[in-house]
Amino acid sequence: MKKFLASTVAASALALMLGVTSVRAEDAVDPNAKQGGAITITYKDDVATLDPAIGYDWQNWSMIKS
């Protein structure tokens, strides 16, 4: 059992380290990037409500908070 636990911890640590290094490679800033701008988000369906008291699904919440 201790061998299994040790191997699981080692595998998890290795996976975490590999994941962190791949994230760092994507953090490089593009020197040609411009600041600002706009983003347009569309939904295929209408939102059910904009009332925050009853709009608890993912689509309503993102519309209310934006």
C-alpha cells in the first residue's frame, strides 16, 4: 500500500510539473499585440431571464455579470 501511495504521489507531482512548464511557454507576450478592443459573444438561444435572483444557469450568469 505504501508503494502504491508513493508512486501515485510521484506521478501526480510529475504531471503537475509538466503542466506548469507548458503553461509558462504560453505566457509569452506577443510584441505586436494591441491593447484594448472589443469582444462580441453570441448565444444560439435567448436568455431565460436577467433577474439575478433566478438566473442561476451558466448562460444567464455570464450575461448578468458582463
